[in-house]
Amino acid sequence: MIMTTDTTVLDGLDFPTPGLAVPDDVADLLFRQARTIGAFTPEDVTDEQLEAVYDLVKWGPTAMNIVPLRLLVVRTPEARARLARHMAEGNRQRVLDAPVSIVLAADPRFHDHLPTLAPHRAEMVPMLDAQPETREQMARTNALIQAGYLVVGLRAAGLDAGPMGGMDADGIDGEFFADNGWRSLFVVNVGHRDGEGTTYPRAARLDYGQASLTV
């Protein structure tokens, strides 16, 4: 893929919300009207869709371009049952019912890829190899940043997402990641919402004045 510095031509597009560089319908799709979904239709989610989402969100920034997020795509009934055993009781049936579930994980051995991802930092490979705690922290922090990109990327692809944190992370790691050392973060069910996809009304958010300080 070739990256350029060309500027997208935005003349002629309608941006009714001051300060935004995307149209309101895009902002609605990605944020304002998007919901955390718990009920999905049986419509399939293809590998091509998931690959397209990843190929978009992988360009989001991470420290030193370490991109430590890893994805376990859980499709088969057997794998779904294995994952459900490690979910909190309220989340088990959601995993069993969703078209596909993705375990989002962090790879503490991200540094093995530095010669490709950050050639100018390749000399850090042996240093980081001797600092597993530093790598664990870096992997988790940056993978969580990427996880946010992924949820928005799924919405951009016309898919709905239901992130869930109620699970036995150590159990999932032992079940699925014993050979590669990945560390699970949370699970996202993915598909197309069934109706509203949730029984809860849209909750409020803090406004800018409540959530920010200026110094």
C-alpha cells in the first residue's frame, strides 16, 4: 500500500457541525447514532469484511508503530462454546448467539516485528527482550488504543459491535493463547443489529466543560 501526503478535496461537501471535517451523516454513523449492540440478525460477517476493517484501522497511531493488537476470530460452534465457558454468566449466551466474536488481545512480543514496523528502532529489540514488564505495559496500552480504532472501524464498515469485558482473561489466554503468549483484553461480538439491537435508551454523556481542563 502506498501512502501519500495528498490532501482530500473537501470542497462541495456539507459540514453543518462547526469544527468537524466530516459530514454529519458520517459522524452519526461512527459516533452519535452508533450503539453497543447485544442482539444480532443471523446475517453473516465475512472474513473479507473483517480484513477490510483491520486494513483500515491498522494505520491508526501507536507508540513507535508497534501495533500490538491481535485478533482471534471465533466462528465455529466448537470454538464459540470454548470461549463462552470463560465468559461471565451474563455474556455467555451473547457469544453463543453472535454471528462472530473477536477476542482482542495484546502481543507482548511486539518487539520481534520492530525491524519491519520501525526499522529506525530495530536496535531496541534486544533491550526490550530483556524487559518483559515494560513490554507487557506497552503492549496493553497501545493495543487498547487500537481496540478503540477497531470498534469505530467496524461501524465504518456498516457492522455493529458489542464489546464485553466480563470474562476470565487468564482462562481465555490458557485456552487459546498458550502457544503465542498473547494477552486477552476483551471480547467484541460483531454482526448486524436486530432491530434496535439493545433494550436500553441512549445514555447521556458528559459535555466538554465537564470532561476537560484548559491550562
